[in-house]
Amino acid sequence: MRQLQPKQYIIYLRANLKKNSLILSFLLFFPLLHVYAATLETSYNLDSNNLLTCSIRTPPMRARSILEMMDIGHRTEIIFTIRVYQDQRRFLRFRGNRRIKDYSVSYVATRDLVSGAFRIVKNNGQRITKENEEAFFNFFFSANDIRIDMSDAEKGDYYIVGRVEVRVIKLIPPLNLLSNILPGIITRTDWERVGAFRIN
């Protein structure tokens, strides 16, 4: 096979720069997605004021992998999502069920490379520290008291679905400013129906 001379190589690179940059961008920003088969442990309650309170828990997802990534300075985000759908009456079935509420709670965790402690920041700004792996996983993979106001909902039947998604965000030193938009490695459960209720 004939080798390209330096001048020819430069011309080749210039001619293919656009194509190569598109491929590089795709590889950089395309997430590595893993679907995690797990049954969510959930509970829910609708009080007399139509305030829906939900809790979600899942077994640790890719725990060893997460620890290994955090040990080299990467961060991990977990997102608990609850959706409430209105179960349409029979004569409206052709329209499909209507999504009424969509609510998410997220935590971002890092590990102190000196002490080994886990630092967790919730999306409401609350900061929590867990000293060991067991305490970290017990807290990180559960969301308690997710509150959804249903006081403005119509009378009728509703059902709840939930999903948990974990993102390991790889912090590449020259691209630290882009760390918030790099999708990294994503592991998520399937959407799971976790309950139903009626508003009278």
C-alpha cells in the first residue's frame, strides 16, 4: 500500500477534517446506555388535600463501576422520576392516557479522594456526607417523600409510573467546562407502573 507523503497527508487531513470532527463529536457526546432490569421498591399515599407522596428505592446499579469511577475523580448523578397519568374513560380511550404531572428528584455525588467520604448534593441544595460505601448506597439509591400537588387535578382515575436513571459523568481535564453537558455512562431502569389512585 502506497504511503502518503507529508504534503499529501496534510491535504488529506484538511479534506477530511469536517467528516472526522463529526465522528469525534458523535463519540464524545453520544451516551453509553445500559438498561438495568430491576423492580422498583415504591410506596405512595394520597392525603385528604390531594397531596401525593411517593418513595422510590432500587438496588445499587453497577455499584462497583460507580465506585471505580468516583475513585478517580468522576461524579455520579441519580435521577428519580415520577409521572402521573390520567386513566381516560372508555369512550376517550382513542385519545390515549394523558400525562398530568412529571416530577424528578436528583442527587449528584462525588468522593473525597483524601478521606474517602462521599459528598452528595440534592437538587434542592441540601448537602449530605456519608462516610462509607454502605451508608452511601443506602442513601443514594432511594428517594423518600417525593411530593406532588394533585389539588388542581380533575376527578377520575390516575396511575403512577417511575424510573431511576444513573449517570456517571466523566470529567476530562481539558473539557471541565463541558462536564455538565457530557452525558457519560447512563444506566436506567424501564418505566414501571407503581400505583393507582382515584380523585373523587
